[in-house]
Amino acid sequence: MNARTLVRLTFANPASGIYLGLVGVAVAIATAVTLFAPDPGFVWVLPALFAFPLFLVVALAQGAVHGEGQPETWLFLTELVVCVLVQSLVLGTMVEASRGRLRLRRRPRPRLRTGD
């Protein structure tokens, strides 16, 4: 797989686009509530739920390494973005594989001329 295929599977796939759009809306809502509400509460749980399966594993590993307590904001957001992009790639790969479009393409070998 080259970089173009990875980008296509992560961003240009309809299923991945819908997933990334939903995550973007959740992040926009969480940001608006954080900026304009006196007490945002647990509003950032919504974007984390969209990244849940992988985000749970990453959060547990981060908790085991750094111990108890709340992680830094930059670490939380970085983990969230990485988990969403990885899940978008997996979703795009599953959709393309189910359509039968994702195949390993072998390059034809050049034939050696003998007898020249």
C-alpha cells in the first residue's frame, strides 16, 4: 500500500467521510459547549464515544504508563485524533474489501530476452 491508497481509504471513502463528519460535529458541539457554558461537565465524552473501541485501549495503556489522574489536554486530543484516523482507515478498508475492490496488485515481471 502506498500513501495515496492510505489517504483514499481514510478520507475519500463514503463510509469514512460520514464517520469523520460525525466525529467533526461531535467535536464542534463539545468545543462550543466548553467555550460558552459555565460548566461543560462531561461533554468531551461524546467525541470519545465515537473513537471508543481503540480509544479505550489507548486510554488504558496511557493510564498504566502515567498512573492515575487526568491526562494533559494535548495528550487527550492527540490520542483522540489518532484513534479516529486509525478507525477511519479500518472502516474504509473494510468497506473497500467488502466491495471487492481492495486486492493486492502484483506488478508484472519484465521478461528476459534470451537468444539475442
